[in-house]
Amino acid sequence: MKGKIGFLAAAAVASLMAGQGFAAGLDQKLHDMLPEKIKSAGEIKVGTEPQTPPYDFYAEDNKTITGLEKDLRDEMGVRLGVKFTDMPAQFASIIPGIQAGRFDLGMSAMGDFAEREKITDVVNYMLEGTSIIVLEGNPKRIHKLKDTCGLRAGAVQGSIPLQLLDKQKELCPADKPLTVMQFPSNDQIKIALQSGRVDASMDTTGVAAYSLQHQPAGGKKLELVTGAQYAVGYQAMIVSKENPQLRDALAATMQSMIDDGSYAKIFDKWGLGENKLDKVTINDAARFADYLKLD
């Protein structure tokens, strides 16, 4: 009975979404790949931090989540016949939330790294990197990560940018120490930069570029340091190792979107066409084993 109710709910969701202009409808083969628990519930619970434009961020109403990853989830929902329910969370809490069963999926500009593959399964669907952000005009003349020695830098708790800064901190000379500060979210780091609490920050390149292109009028402006990119690798969906059926269903669904062109349309819409992949991979961090390489 639960399976039948779940299927009917899934079909209803797919019908509704298909009516909103998405490219495809319910794909029964993909739907059948889902775990019974998710088919019965009719939803996939997603942990995401909506402070990472253009991937996941709040629209002007400060309630509705929008962005490239949101569009990808909507399209996957159409094909799978389930609803992706976004559950806003601080970035550092997403993986623990997956492990605890609070979230089925983590999708928040998250990378695939060997450390994450030890505790979760990682579905890779695009490429990304990490860049340095400074005050407009770059008053501290920061052009490489090594230039942060003797300064203060910030990054989001639990993030790869934080790992990069901590690694650079160990390389700075004793007479020019790097002070690394942790923040719960990107918006708090921006305030710290503008107020002078930190001299630089690091963030996902696509997130930083989009955010800096849409800075509000007034106040101190920030800019991206060009010519320096770190931790280049996959951006991914994170799933519990206890949930291989969901992992495989998500991978197959994203690949179907690549194959029929709907994936490319979403990336082009958000100006991130250069980040596209031709093939979805799972737990493939070894391809970018030197992602924490510094200058």
C-alpha cells in the first residue's frame, strides 16, 4: 500500500512540475531506482546553505531558494517523480546531518575530496575551484595565497577554503603569521571584510564571482583576485554511505539530463557553461588528488 501511495504522490509531483515548463516528465526507470522509503515519502530532504549564489540563495522575498543547484534539483524531481525539499542549514552541519539521517542529500556548492569519500558517497556533476576575495582595489596587494602571511583571512566553518587557509598558515614565517578566522556563513565574512576584521577571504569561484557582480549599491565593495585559483575539482551531491540506491538514482538522473541537453541549458542560464561535465562520476576525488596544492 505504501508503495502505491508513494507512486501516486510521485506522479502528481511530476505532473505538477512538468506543467511548469521543465524539459522532461516522470521517468519510470529512474523512479524505480529510488529507495522504497523515499518513494513512499515522495520527497528527498536536502541540506543546503542558501548563501552561495549562483548555486543556492534566497530570492528577493528572502524566503524562496533559487539558483543553479535549485534548478537542477527541480529537473531531477520531475524525472524521479519526487519533491526535493530544501532544508536550510549552516554549511558545517550538512554532512553531520546526512550521517544522522536528518538530510537525504547535501547539495550546497560542495566538493568531492578524499576525506569526504571516507564518510559519505559523493556524486560529481560539475567542476569548480576556490578563489581569493579582497576589498576593492586590493589595498593589501594580495595576488597569491602566500601573500596573506602577516594578515587576517576568513572562511566558512567546515569548508575547503578553511583547509587551504589553515595549510597556508603553517607555511607562513614566524614573523609574519597568518591569522585564520572561521565564520558560520559567507554573508558574515563579507561584513568582516568590509569592516576590516579580515583582510581576505576564500570562497568557491563561481559563488564569489556571481556575488561580487551583484553587490548592493553603497558601502565598501569587494573584488575577486584574478589569476589565482585553488582546490580545482568536482562539485558534488553528498549522500550517506548507507543509501547507495539514492546515490545511484541521483547519478543516473543527472546523467540523463546531460544526455538530453537540459543540464547544459541550466548551466548556460547561470553563466557557468565552462563548469559543465560530460559524465557524472561517483567518489572520483582521486582525479584531483593534489587539490590542496598551494603556490
